[in-house]
Amino acid sequence: MLKGFRQFLMRGNVVDLAVAVVVGAAFGGVVAALVKDLVTPLIAAIAGKPDFSAIIFTVNGSKFMIGDFINALVSFLLVATAVYFFVVVPVNAIVARSRRGEALPDPTTRKCPECLSDVAIAARRCAFCTSPLPPR
């Protein structure tokens, strides 16, 4: 039983996932500090207010703290923007650069000229409309 558990833990996927969680948590701290220490003061310098939590409106004695929602929304948008531009874009560029020289795999399907469904490349008749397919 422990041998199977050890094999499960030593799989590449589990180890990669554990590393991704640790690195993601560390990067989350970096992005949060970037937003709190650099971007939010920049917004405060431009807009005049770094914190919108004072924005409240009342209806029949119920307080709607829309400012807290705006703070959370701005924080989410800033974190998502930072993650996109500092992680997603560079990683996509690296992956695209590494795949630049690879040849595309041979196709395994083709389109039926009658019904436009995908059929196996070696098929002589379409499985959907039964029309004969031109030879390849």
C-alpha cells in the first residue's frame, strides 16, 4: 500500500503540481506587493483616492458598501493584469519560440465535401452522409 502511494507521489505530474503551487503562492505575494506598493499609489496619485471603502449608500436603513466591492474589483483587475503581462505573455512567447522549428503532425481526418463532417483520412465513404469520398 505504501509502495503504491510512493509511486503516486513520485509521478511527474504530482511533483510538478506541488512545485507550481509553491511557486504560485510565492508569485502571488510578489504580485500583491506590486499592486499594493506601486500600482495603488499610482492610482491614488492620478485619481486622488487609493481607497474607495468610504463609498456607501443607504436604502431603507440598509447600508450598501459599494466601495468595498470597488476595492475588491480594482484589486482583482490589477492582479489579473499583472499575472497576464508578467507570466502568461512571456511563457506563451517562450513556448512559441521553442515550437517554431517543429513540424505539424500528419492529419488523421479530412472533411467530407458533402456534409463537411470530419471523417478518417483512409475512409472511402462518409460515416455521416454515406456519400463517396474522393480518393486521397
